[in-house]
Amino acid sequence: MNDLQERFNVELTHILKQNNLQGQKLAAAVSGGADSLALVFLLKRYAEIFNLGFVVLTVHHHLRPEADEETDYVANLMKKNNILHRTLHWLHEEINTGIETKARKARYDLLSDWCKQNGYNLLLTAHHLRDQAETFFIRLQRGSGVDGLSSMAKISERNGIKILRPLLNVAPKELRDFLIAQNIEWREDASNDCDDFLRVRIRKMLPLMEKELGINIQKIGATIDALSGIKEYFSQAVSRFIKSQCKNWYNEAYSFGLNSFSSLHKEIKYRALAKMIIEIGGAEYAPEYSELQRLQDMLSADDFNGCTLGGCELIKFHNKIWIIKEDKKNKIIQKKQWEEYAQKYLPELKTDIPYKLKLNLYGKAVEFEK
């Protein structure tokens, strides 16, 4: 067993154990590129050692003429090596703008939907150390703070599926060397050389930064690790605040006292707001940092009378701030309708709640009964 395989086994085992995910079936997102193919064959050996089932998933985006050959190559290579494989197709109209963003969203939607439908809760991706460095500079260019500059986490969740990234500390050259040693060919995606994409332009700058400034992907990775530790500290503080000082109302709203919120450090404030807005509003990403900072200032003002952000309505009610899912379909509800609904569905509710939350709860019940 070579050094890379040993490190991969240790890292993946650590991720699974730390998050209580041992023994679950694994899926891997794989293109015809070197990085993801290396992931497959590292995972193949890992699965043999630990007696785990896994499947390889390839998304055909139907964006490039050479993609047919690439997906066929992956399918045939997997068959040759007795690896379970499925190709998922993104069928779409012609796309002229935002191709990279739309393709990424479609890819994860297809992968997560297939995983949920087939009983796979864990999806591995081949993001590596250079990807981390590129993400760091992309987010730096956007003016991100600690959270953004921490780049990708070893485990995250998307569409109800846990995404595992066991190669974040591995340089891409190691992955290519691993394939060469096993005489496995890969395919190069021509879009990886297209300067239209910011990530590609950053990738081409990295060797120059190393040559001229001595800043290599290993040093950037060490910085990311340090920032990730700070992010984790903030995350724990946010979780403590939400658990002890905030109330979740049937997953349709959060409420919290102004005094307890005002006493928080500003770094905790905006992270707490972001976490609750994502959870209630259902958006994939938090609102921009500048929007959350402006929201903090608004909430502390005496004349705050409500606003909307991230699919949520924020209002002041009974000296508390309420973050309520925005629902434009619900119009009005009569007092008697609400009382009958609350008596039937919410007999434990002993306190008054905002009218907007009543609308949401009543509206959901009406839709359910239909």
C-alpha cells in the first residue's frame, strides 16, 4: 500500500468516525479527470479493506461535444474494474449566461437526488489542495471574511446529502502520479483552460505566486486550516446562542430577545442571523455579509419596523425579534379560523405569536388538507 492510499484511508476513516457515519454506503462524484478518477481507485481499495459498498456517479452536462466520449470512457473503465457506475444526464435548453454556476447547481441536484432515491447518504468529491487555494482567492476577491476564506470543509451538507472531501490536503500532482503508477489514463476538460472563468485565471496565477513570492498551495492550505479553527469557534458560540436563547416555531420561524442578542459580539450576531435565515428561508447560501451587517444595525434601532432578507420576514413583536419564512401566497386569516386551527393542531401553544406566523401555519394546514 502506497503512502497516498494510507493517508486517504486514515483521513476518510477520521471523517466518518468523527461524524458517526461508519458503515454507510458511499457514492463518489466522478468525471473523466485525473482528480476524480484517483478518488475512485483510492475508494475502491478502501471499500475492499473495510467491506463497504460504493457507487460511482458521472454527470453528463451536455455542454461540450467531447463530453460523450468522456462519459463513455468513465463507464467503460468502471465496468472493466467491476465498479458499480451510473451516468446522470442534465437535459436543458441552450444556456448563454452563468454556465458554470448553473452547471454546478444542476450537477449537485442530480447527484443528491439520485443518492436520496437509492439509499446513499454520503457523497465523496475529489476537491483537493489546489481547489482549496483557488476557492480561497475567489472568496478573497469577493471580499469574504473568516467564513468564506475558510474555503471548503471536509464535510458539509447539500440537499440532505452529506458531502465528504477526503482529499483536501492532497496536491493534484500526487493524484496524477497515483494514476500513472497504476497505468490509468484520464481525460482533460478543455474548459479547465478557459480564461472566461475566474477559477481558471487564479489557477494560472498560482505557479507565478509560488515563484515570485514563495506562496504555494501548502502555505495557503495552512492559512485555511487556521481560519477554519476560528470559524469552528464562532460556529460553536452561535450554536450555543441559538440553543439557549432562541426558539424555533415549527420550523417556520425563530424568535429571540433583543437584550440577549444585543449582548453578543458582532461576529456572533451576524453568523447567528445567517444560520437562522438559511434554516427558515431555505436558501442555499446566506445573504451577503454587507446585508447581514446592515440588518444588525437595523435590529438595534428603536424605530425598526420590519424588513425582508433571504426569503424571511423579520419583525419586532412583544420585545422579541422574529425571523419568519416569507410566504406571499397567504393573504388573510380570520380570528375564528385561527382559533379553530390552533385548538385542533397546536393545543400546546399558550402564547401569542405574530400574525404573519399564524398565516404561514394556517396556510400549510390548508394545503395539507387539500
